[in-house]
Amino acid sequence: MVTGYDKPKQKIHYLMRARGYSRQIEVWQTTSTSDGFGGDGVTTALLGKSWCNIKTPSKDYRTTAEGITETNNTLILTLRKRNDLVYNSENMFFVYKTVKYVISSEPVNVGLEDRDIEITITSG
């Protein structure tokens, strides 16, 4: 007879993942739009909000490879991967506590599990 106690236990870290994302950040994008008179204008649009984990980098954290020399205004975001957003540094930026941050690095797939991504952002 097979009972529920014979099943292998699930890994807890899959269930506890949501508690690691305690900050909410806004994802914005700039686009060019027609102004109706033959010219173009630039507008910004809120793409969505995401829950994330925010860290400040240490002095030796991948800064040389990404070209970042000063880490005072740099943050490291860990977000859930979203299929509806393709992160790019050309026209996309983040807003956290009314401060605008631009993307400094390409998204890194954390653990190669296709669940979480890590992005380095810089204010300015």
C-alpha cells in the first residue's frame, strides 16, 4: 500500500522564492510618437511593475567587465523572468523611489533555470 508519506519531499526553496522579492520597481520605455502635425515627439510609457530583490554591488562585482568604474549609484536587481518584457538598454529604464535607473548590463539568467534574471542598473 502506498501512502502519502512514501513520496519524496519537495524542495522548499521553490515555495519560498516569493519572499525574496520585497521591493516593487517600475519598468518604463521611451517611444517616438507622431505629434499629428508631421513631426515626432518622444513619450514615455509605463510597461508594468515587477517585484524584485535589490542589492548594492561590492567593489569587485563584475564592474570591470561592464565598464562601471563607480559603484555608488549602481544597483543589482534580481527579478522573475517575464515573457511579456524583453529588457534592452536602448529605450528601457527603471524607476525606483522616484529615481530613474538605466540598464547597464544585459540580463543574466540566474542559475540557468530560466526563472530569475539579474540586471545591473545605474542612476543618471
